[in-house]
Amino acid sequence: MELLQASADGKFEVKPTGKSIVKAIGPLPEPHTLQLSNLDLLSGRFPVTYFYFYRRPFGKNYPLIIQTLRISLAKTLNFYYPFAGRIIQNPQTNEPEIICDNNGALVLEAEANIPLVNHDFYNLNESLQGKLVSIQPDFPLQIQVTSYTCGGISITFSFDHALGDASSFGKFLVSWSEIAQQKPITCSPDLRRNLRARFPPSYHPSLDQTFVKCTIEEISNIPSTNILLKRLYHIDASSISRLQQLASVKGKKRTKVEAFSAYIWKIMVTSIDEKHGKCKMGWLVDGRCRILKHENPMSSYIGNVLSLAVGEASVTELKQGSISEIANRVHDSITKVTNEAHFLDLIDWIECHRPGLMLARVVLGRDGPTVVVSSGRRFPVAELDFGFGNPVLGAVSSIIERSGVGYINQRPSATCDGSWTVSAILWPELATALESDSIFQPMSAADHLQL
């Protein structure tokens, strides 16, 4: 108790204690350049960070944990060798590419001055950036292992988005945990990046209204907004079920994500400036089960296979509409991009706008108030055991300093009881509106993590 009290009175600090570079172990292909696919060029170069917290491991000391992680990471990189490469800008094509030269992944070690129970799991601005996450551009994959005074640890995994999307990173982390537990890996990764355009390329003209060509400078210098708050929430299983019931009427059953989105969209309009007559919501959609699903299954494809569905509605319609009516609008918006034709058109649209990077217009903050929802309900959480126990928390965030849109990601909590962990990047008024209800509960070590 004395240690807890002393730490609680002090400021959360993290001290670096070690650094190493972990390379894949052979045999590996000869060093070569891996060209990004068209859909890779649509995802920008954002750093994406997944963070996990673990109680004090039984029968494992910290040096042994570090050793296990390094050895198993080296073995994992043998299967996912592009993750140990470098990403550089090709001066001829003006596009990034992966140099598969086994440059390695960066592993950082650190010590925190508090026990896990005193960690601020709600305010990610305070607890992540510059403490549990620090990005060095020479390494597209970086890991930080941080020990706490109670013996617990956190692991943050930071990926350059050019390496892949959430599905890719989830497969990588599961493979790593399987190797750490000396189990055979369940995924044989497809590293070919073979999503190419048709000849001649053609696409529906509506894509010109949704996506836009941009530069890395435009991505880095998104106009200054007040979308700055990074927060972590807990949502009870009962709240999710209640929202789904409200969204499913007249024989139309809506998914949990559709119901959740409808609720957020309705709350969102109370938090925007009255000058905006309309607002938008976006949904990231994975195309793996949609592209060439009969000819070339893509379940093990490593890379980016994402599109963005965008819905727009007037503030009046959203204020007056019921959750079920808004959920119908959500469903219709998402359905428009959940087909093979959309993804093939999108690949062709990118081909017609190369060279360079592309993004959805809303992501650059050009289309007014927008919240993007990204479902991580299939992302590994409780199963991410590296040989020293299951995590008490797993979530995602980003250390980007500016965002053109609000961002909300939900995934199953580590308790496996149907509740969700929700990470968010919000403007202050939206955070206040969401927290005014009992559904979005600020993440608490005592109430939600049983620490």
C-alpha cells in the first residue's frame, strides 16, 4: 500500500532502459523491393499502435520475458519478412515501397514509476504518446515493453500503415503469440501484394467524390482542428444489446456495428456547430471476403484491402430520426461498398491517379464534421498470450497529432463477456456528449480491468 500511495502522488513517468534491433532468422529470400499494391496507396503512412496490458506474470521474470519476446519475434519475422524491411520513397515513382533487406524491428525496453492500478487508461493523450509509444522512422515495426512497479507489463506494437491493415497486423500478432507458445502458426501469410488494376482500368465516377489524390505533406499537415482528445471507453454487453434492439424493428435485424454507429451519429449532431446543416459518418470495410472470393481466397493476404463507406445526413434528420431509422441509413451506406465491383473499381481508380498517395476526402478534413467507425471485433485481444498469460486489456490508437475526422474503434474486451473496449479520437464537445450517457464509460482500472 505504501508503494501504491507514493506512486499515486507522483506524475506518470517512463524511463527507457534498453534498445535492440531484432532481425528475421533465415532462410529468407534475397533482398528485394516489394511494390505496394494500389490499395496500399490508399491507406497513407499513418502509424498505428496496438497496446496490451498484462498482470504480473507467474513464474516468469522480466529478463526471461524480454528474451522470449525477442526470440519469438525473430522467428515470426521469418514468415512476415517485409515487416523487418524499410519503407522508402522511390524518387522515380514518388511512391513508397518496401525494401525487404532484413533491416529489423526495433524493440525498446522501459520502466514506469507506477503500478498498473494507477495507470490512466482513459486519457490516452497522457498515457501513450512519448511514454509508451515513440516512433523512429527507420523502422516500420516498433515494439516497446514497459514494466510497472507491481510487476505488470505493457506491450505496444506500432506499425506503419503501408505494411498492412488491421487484419494483417492481427494475423502477425497471433502468429507471434503462437510461436512464443511453441505452437504451429495457423496463418500462412500471403505476401504477394498482387491487387492490380484491370486493363484497361475503369471505375464508377462517384469514386471521384469520395477519394482524392494527395501528398505525404498534405497528410502530415492536415488543417488544424480540435479533434485532439484520445480516449478509451468500456461499453457493457447489456448496452450493446439494447442498442441493437432499438435498431432492429419491423423485422429488420441490424448488426451491432450498425446499431452502435446509429447511436453515435445521433449523439454527434448535438456536438457540432449549428452552421453545419449536414454531417457525415464513415465506415472502414475489409474487402478480403469480397475480391475474387471464388477464385482467390484472400483470408491470409498481408497488406491493405480497405475501402471507406461514407454516409451523409442532415442535422435535422438525425435529430428527429429514431435509432432504427438512422441504423437503416447506416446499413444502406455500408452496403454500397460491400461488393466485389466496388473494390475492383477502386483499384482501377487508384491506377488512373497514380503516382502518389490517395485518401478519402473526409479523412483530410475537407467534408465537414465526420466520424469514422472502424470495427475491430475480430481483432485478437484475450488470445494474445506470449507465454506469460492473457492480457487484461487490448486496444488501438495512433500518435498522429492532427486528425481531419473523429475516429472510433471497438473491439471485444479481454474479459470475453460480450463487452467492448472502445478507443476514440474526438473533438471535446463530442467527448462530452458521449460521456453524458451511461453507455460510454471512461475506462477504469478498478471498475473494468479488475486490477
